Amino acid sequence: MNKRGFELALSTIVILVLAVLVLLFAVMFFTTSSGSFIGTIKNYFSYSNVDSVVQRCNLLVSSNSLNGFCCEKIEVKYYLNDKKMNGMFSCRSIIDNGIDNRVNGLSCEEVKC
């Protein structure tokens, strides 16, 4: 039996799998602007997504996006007393409900959702 062809095929498959993984991590590295790459990887494997939501909300504050900050609701997964919780919140309601205090604030009095 000729095993040379089988070894070549197996090594080619292993190299292709490794190349795809490297490409995937490279794309994620450059799309998350490299500073928060490790944090983004951790968010994929943990239940809570509060860190990425806080980052999103603070980006909306820095761009002065009142409608996005006050009206757009996103799913937030968090822990409360060691119990998994989730809900749909706007950035303003994250502050009002005390889910996280790292979110910078904007006034939503003028915005009608």
C-alpha cells in the first residue's frame, strides 16, 4: 500500500486548517482596531457582553449620536448576584438601571423615540 499520497493529503489538510485560523484571527485583529483584540476574543467565550456594550455606548457618546444612545436597544447579557440575566436596553437605560457605571452620559430629554 502506498502511504506517501495519504501523508501528503493529511499534511495539506492540517496546513489549510491552520491557514484559515490565522486568517480568521488576522481579520478579527484588524476589524477590532487592535487595541481591544484580546477583549473581543474574551467576549466571544464569556456569557456577559457588558464590556462591548459599554464600548459601543461610549462610542455613541463621543460621536454625539443622540438617537442611537437614547433609542436604539441592544441585548445586554450580564450577571446579577451570580445569576445570568439578559434584556434589551438602550445606553441611557443601562445607566438608569445601574447595570454599569462606565457608560458616559448624554441628555435624552430632547429625543423622542
